[in-house]
Amino acid sequence: MMLGLHSILSLLLCIEIVFAKPEGTSLVPREDLLLRSLRPNIAVGPKSLGKPVHSSPSRSKTCIIKSKENGSDDSTAILSAFQQCNNGGHVVFTKGVKYTIGTALDLTFLRHVDVDIQGYVQFTNDTDYWQANAFNHTFQNATTFFQLGGEDVNVFGGGTIDGNGQVWYDLYASNIYILRPILFGTIGLKGGSIADLNLRYSPQWYNLVVNSSDVVFSNITISGGTVNKNPAKNTDGWDTYRSDSIVIQNSNIDNGDDCVSFKPNSTNVIVQNLICNGSHGISVGSLGQYKGETDIVRNIYVYNITMTNSGTAARIKVWPGVSSALSGDLQGGGGLGAVSNVTYERMSIANVDYAIEITQCYGQKNLTLCNQFPSNLTISNISMHDFSGKTSKKYDPIVGTLVCSSPNVCSDIKVSGMNVKSPKGFAQWTCANIDKAGLQGLNCTS
């Protein structure tokens, strides 16, 4: 009996995966191509890393994941699709379909794969399972629901990834030592892109980028707060760590911590055209947290950022040379390293506590002790210019603070074009242990 086209498509969607024919032949049926999204053509700009953006060849296989659609774990079908479509495939999470993930997935084996997330992907709220099984990345007790990496991987599709965060916000309110998974782990990815996605309700940071290079994030929306008195804490938009040649651009972030944070050994990173609301700013650090470790952040360009309702716009935060505790689950100090060649250009602010904050006493409230044990980590060749807008009432009339723990560890810091006022119409700055010759037009009160 001959089956019509509609019948064939219906049959294929009832199985977990659309399988390819043996190598060297085309897919059957070819109509599955209609279920694929086009990979976005991402242009990096206006700032660039000065080299071509990673490009990917076309994919020859398609794997369509079938969800149970009843809230039970779809991880087996998802993993099977990635295995089947590795080395030249296109994995599809179908539009209008909800997928549930209740198993930690190691996807760092991928090669030449497109991940087409059109549907709604949600992680289960089994906090006991995830605390025991999420992937541990050591730095600052970071764990991830999954880890995606390999070579030449693109993620896109316009769908949503949901971390089921409320149960974690409630649990953290009663126990600050729990391990809350990060929503999206880009771990060991060499060449690729993550674009056109909606990230919602992460238990902790939204994105962790580790040991990765030549990756572009573009057109990402991030949001998801609490529905009760327990806040969504530490929900950074992006944290880069031990990664090089990363671009984060053209995105809208509504969160409760750093919009973007450059963690240790982040080099050659561009962040541009972002709208950040409710964050702690775009931050270098924190750095120097771990004694005996050397933290390097170098060649960072932050351009054209709108920052509203935030703690800070541009921020560099370094731990002092002596161990200290910011909170029960965040403590350290005494590490080595350097911050160099960092530029913040064109930032528009509204209701931001500080336009700029530079501190080498992060985590240490005793400034006398901090000055006695200045940071072992140097800050040099910093440029911040063309900021405009109004700060919040919190420190009025102070609009920014630039305080190093010693003039010997801060040099060549230049600030200019600061068209920033406090609500009272003034613009005073706190400046200490820093060469004021580079602070053009700043009214330093100390």
C-alpha cells in the first residue's frame, strides 16, 4: 500500500528520531527539511575581534526529537538524537512541543551539529537529583544542568529553555550552601554560536562559558524573577571563564546579578548592544579569589550598553591580598594576576547606583585591613568613556567610586566623557590610590 506525504510525515513524528539512510545517501523523506529552522546568519558588529566569524558547512542529517509531552523525562530521546545526528546533523526540538529534562546530559562530544530549539525545554524541579548529579565546574561552586561542547556547534531556533527556578530560589532562602545549577553550560566548545533563544528562570547564572573559543552569543533574551519574597539571586547573564574570542551581542537581559562577568582567564571578549535591567553591571571579576591561582583578564571591549535599575554600570572587582568572607558561600582573597586592556565605551544609564566602580577590596569590609594587605592583582590600561544618564539616590551626590588598595597595583586608568549626574544634579566621585591625571573632568572628593 502506498502512503501519501501527509501519512509519511505523521508516521515519522510518532517515533523518537528521524533516522538517516546509510552514509552517502540522502535522507528519507526529504520533507523533514520543512521542520528545520534556518541557521541564522550572524554578523558581529560594530566591534569585532579582527578575524572572520566561525562558519559552518551545511548539515546532511536531521533528527527530530519526539517528546512524551506528559512531564516525564525526555532525556533518553534527546541524547539518542544527538548521538544519531553527530558529525553533520541537525537536531530539532519541534515548535509547540514541551520537552522535559530530568537527567544531566553530557553533550561535549558534538561535532558539526546544529541544535534547533523551536519548542519549550524545561528542567525538572527535583532539587535533590540535580544537586547530586549536575556537572561540577569547581570555580565558585558552579554546576550546570548540562554541558554542551565539542567542535562547530550552533544552537538556535527561537524556543525557550526554562530552569524551573522558583523551587531553587525558595530552597536557597533556607540554605545558602545548596548547589544551584546554571541553566546553559557552554563547556569546551571550539567554534560555534548560540542565538535566537529565550532563557528563563535559571536557578543561578544563566550562562557559563568555560574552556571555549570562537563562540558568538546573539539575540538572547534573559528573564525570570521570583513570584514570592524569596529573590532570584546570583542570576548572572553570562560568566566567561578560561575562554578566548567570545562575542556577546544584541541581547536583552533582565536579571538579578551581573549582566556579564569576565571571570578568571577571559581574553579577547566583545560585549556590545545589550540592554541590561536589574543587574549588578558588566563586571570584570571577581578576581584574585583563590590563593595561589593566577587570574588574567585581558583585551575586553564593552560597547553600547543600556543599563537600568542596576547596582553598577562598569565594574572591576578584585579580592584583597588577605583572605576575607563576603558571605558564607562566597569567600577568598590573596590570588595573583592582572587586568589589562579593558575598554568600556558608550554606556547609557538610568537609576544605577554607581556609573563606575573599581575596587580591590571586594569582600573585605575592613578597609584598614585591605590597605594593609593590598591586592596581589594589578589593574592597568583601563579606558572608560562616553557615559551618560542619571544615577540612583543610593549614594547621591556620589556617582562613582574608583578605589585601589595601593597605587602600586593600579596604573594607566583613563576616564573621560562622563556626562553622568546624580538625582540632585551633582557628579562627585570617590577616588583613592589612583593617578588622578587620567580622570578627565571628574570631581574627586578624596
